[in-house]
Amino acid sequence: MEIQTTGYRKTQELGKIFAQEILRKGPQEKAVILALAGGLGGGKTTFSQGFAKGLGVKNKITSPTFAIFKRFKTDLARNRALQKINFKNFYHFDCYRLLGPKDILELGFKEIVSSPENIILLEWAERVKKVLPKETIWLQFDFIGKNKRRIVLDKDKTSKRCKNAVEKGGKKQLKDRLIISSKPQ
């Protein structure tokens, strides 16, 4: 699935929609992981801002480049429809400064991934792909022009179950708001 956004608000909106689809899917045995890959200016942090908003995170989201990661509490308990969902923490990682998978493991990543209460989003995830579980949802971000970004759900790296859940729900919500195509990857 390929999505093109025009402007940062549309990219944030896409992030919010993805978060809502993940919440609709409900808890799993381990953390839900979104891996964002792509170059500078591709829209990863902007998408992350919308994603966090979709989880009910009230804090301002900036790229944690120097901190490597930040943990935020989700605010799902206030939403009656989502009270039964057990996601309590949103972890936002920026792997740009990491030298490899070993670096993220030293930060307690295995423990974070093992908890079903966590939703994890990693920017520059390609730097640590060797330690990411097969259930990881992979998105590729590309800069097309000044206000245009292409976001592709990577079918080769994303498990079929995750891909189907995102595509089914995402296409319904995105139909009139963003440009979508089903070009083969």
C-alpha cells in the first residue's frame, strides 16, 4: 500500500489513523512495533506526532535524537471505548545515532518489547532491524517534493497479519483524505 501526503498536517493525520487502527486491533502477547525507515525529511517525526496523538499522548512529540528514546503514558483510560485496551506506554525511539542493534539492546529494548502494555515506534529502524520481531509493521518514508511525502507499507518486511489489518482499516479511513494506490512493491 502506498500513500502520498501533501503537507505536514496530512502526514500527522495519517499517523493518527494508523494509531487508531492499531488500537482497534487490540492488545497482543507482546508490544506492538512500528518501524519507520527512510531518509532525512521523509516525514517520520511528523507521522510520529500524529501517531502519538492517536494514542492519546498529550505531550509534545519531538524526535528523541540525542535522548535515543522517550516514554509517554497513553491516555486511553479516558475513552470509554478504549478502556479495555491495555496499552499504557508509548515508546518513541530515534535510532539515527545508534551504531547497530547492540546499542538498542543495551537500553533495555528486550524488556520493552516483551510487554503487551507497550506500543513502540522507531525512527531510522533500519539501523536495528536485526533485533526487531517479525510482527513489526514496516513503513518506508520518502521525500517527493517540498510538501509531498510517499509512505509505503513494506510488504516484504511486514507480516501478513499486520499488513492486512492496517490495509483493511486504513484504506476505509483514508479514501477521501489522502492519495492511495495499491502499486506492487
